Amino acid sequence: MDDKKGVKKPLLLSLSAMKKKLLPPSFLADVRVLSLLAALLFACYYAGLAAYNLRDRDGGPASCEQQAPSRVMRCYELEGEDVVAAAGSLDRGLLWCSPPQAAAAATALLLLSRRGHGLRLRALAMVALAAAAANHWMYFKILGILRASSSTGSNFSLAVETVAILLAAELDLLGFVAFLPGGDE
């Protein structure tokens, strides 16, 4: 493409030029902090939820009638051995993937305030966000299993959780873009 002076402009901007042009540095810094904080909080939430679910399957109450009613959490009975095994393996995956995610996110948050740790910070942030994406996927699959096995018509809480997980995944994607090389560090 030629402009008025006859100088050719590149059709595609480099990543650093695009990030500088489209995203102000303050927005990138905010996205970095928010994505790491969300990764840390979701890691704690997923680990607690998986431990609670596994406790119920491995020695807790056998059915929903035996559990105390709760306004916060709803009881779903899974039918079929393959469905129970799939949910159990996804819960174990959440339990195994959450501590490294929390450790990487917390360390990356500590390194954000220091200069001279650019590569370490970027590597830890990418590990935390990749683990967060894997955890979001596993929890999304659990929500799908619960929605498929739900006998009641009221799935509003499952729908709200699904939307929250999709928004968290979007924040992870923005975090990946914010931590990509080629921008203001």
C-alpha cells in the first residue's frame, strides 16, 4: 500500500507495534495483574471443590437425601459407572493441576513488582495461565456432565457457572496476549 508520499506501509503490523497501538501499557499491566489474580483464586476454588467432591464419592454421604440441604451448593446424583468415573477423574485432574497453578500465579504476582525478571515472569505467567486454561476445561466438562445428568428443569446455577468459566477463559486469553513478548515490560 502506498500513502500520499509514495512510501510503502506494511500491511501487517508486528506484534509489538500492534500491542502498542491497540492496547495502552496501563491496560496491559491491569490485564496481567487481573489474569494472575484470577488464576490464583480459581486454583484455590477448584482445589477446594474437587476435594469436596472426592470426599463425597470416597466415603461421604452416599446420596443426596443423606446430605444436609444447602442454599449454596446443590446435590446432583450421577447415574452410570462411566459418568461417575469421568467426573471422578476430572475432579482428580482439578486437584492435581490446581496447586502448581496457584504456586506459579503467586510467584508471578510477586515478580511483577520487580525489574529484571522479565523472562522468569513471562514463563511463570504462561505456566499459570496454561494450567488455568486446563482447569477451566476440566471444570467445564464437569458442568456438562452435571447438566446432562440433571433431572430437574432448573439449571440456572449451572448456566451462571458456565458463563463465569467462559469469562475466566477469556481473561486467560487476554493474559496470554498481555504476556507475549514484544511489548512494554
